Amino acid sequence: MIGTAFGAILPGGPFTAYPVASALLAVGADFGATIAMVVSWTLIGYGRAVAWEIPIMGTDFTLWRILISLPLPVLAGALGRFVYVRMYPKPPAKDDET
């Protein structure tokens, strides 16, 4: 949910969003949350809505598009996390007996 909200308010184009996603992964962010952020930026991003959709398509169209798109980043993040956990399982923790 946090990744979805962050992606929706993230300004800029792909030269901003993808490096931010890469940096989040590099510092240990969850893979599913990062996918949700990128999908949300793509589908719900306010920059495109304010600059293009509202003036050209109208408020009703934009609000319906955003409302219909809201569950998709969450679903994509959940699916991405599901696949990532199965492709790259964590190794079993070693017990330190000192």
C-alpha cells in the first residue's frame, strides 16, 4: 500500500521513477512494494492526470480511470512478491552458538 501511494505521488518521467525504484531495491525495500510503486506511477501518476487527462478528457474520465486502476498496483506487487520469494528463497539462518 505504501509503494502504491508513493508511486501515485512520484513526479517526473521514467528517468526519475526507475532510478528511484532501483535505489529502493538497493537499500533493501521489499520487491513487491517496489513493483507496486512502479505500476502505480505508471497507472495512477498525478502528473499525467493533471497535465494531460483532465484538460483533454475531463474530470469524470480521469476519476473513473484512477478509481478502476487503484487495485492493480497492489495486485501486481503481491504477484511480484509471490514470484520473487519462490525464485529466490532465503537461505536457512545459521544458528550462532558461541
